[in-house]
Amino acid sequence: MVATRYQNPGGGLNAAGRAFYNRQGMHLKPPVTHVTGPKSAARRHSFCARMRGNPGPMERDGKPTRKALALRKWHC
């Protein structure tokens, strides 16, 4: 579970969250919100395909889940 201070209210991780996980040996980049070239387009398409396939609801108690927020942020 990700600490709330690392979560972006709009979905995904904030810069502090990405820095926290990058210090642990991961390589996280910010979300692709605007496609600027073929590499970012491929990255966005890959994320959307993987994330849509994850099980879980898009809404819970009338509010969007973290999954739904992330998909919305990436314009999936």
C-alpha cells in the first residue's frame, strides 16, 4: 500500500512518491499526459493496455478508484 503522502489526488504517484521508489531501485517516470513523440505514445498505449486489464472496480461507494483515476490521468 502506498502512503497517502505519495499519492497524487488526481491519480498515480506524485514526484515525492516516484523519488521514494526510485531510491529503492525502481525506475518510475511521470505519467504521459500529452503525447510528444512515438516513444511517449508507445509508453502511454502500453500502460493503458496493461492497466485496463487489471481486475477491480472503476468505482467504489460512488467515488472513482485509484485505478480509474490513473486511467483518466493517462487519457486512456
